[in-house]
Amino acid sequence: MERQNVTLPLPKELLKSAKVIAAQEDKSLSALIWESLVEKLQRTSGYAGARRRQISLMREGIDLGTSGNAPCQRSRLRKQANRGSHANDYVQGRG
């Protein structure tokens, strides 16, 4: 991978803190910044990929095995609820 040097202004306190962390981890400041940037990019691209997959699933829908037909109607469930039966009783044929 080809590298390119970058110069950027950082607040002095941030730079001091980063140097301390780098020293504690026995790394150079460059290595610490490199790792942090790589981690950030991986998290961002990982999130973006997960988001794309979930949106795709929402668009496609998930097969619940009903072939598009609900096993019960909301109005009948409400009637059952008003009579004291539970929705599960109706769905399972006991209502």
C-alpha cells in the first residue's frame, strides 16, 4: 500500500494525551493514529454494510410461512378479546 504523509494541526492537550497513550501501548504516535483511523473506517463501513443488508431485508420481506394470508382478522380478534378469550386461543383454534 502506497503511503502519503499528512500534516494536520492538533490541539496541544490532545497531542500530549495521544503521546501518553502511545507510550503506554509501546507504539509510536503515528502507529496509534493509524490504528485509530483504521478502526474508525472499519466500524463505519461495517455499519454501512449492516444497514444496507437490513434495508434489503425490509424491502424483500421475511417469509413467515403464511403465504401472505394472515391466519386471523383483527376484527375477530377484538371480538374475542371483548368476550374474554385470548388471541392465542383464536389462532390455535380454541376461540
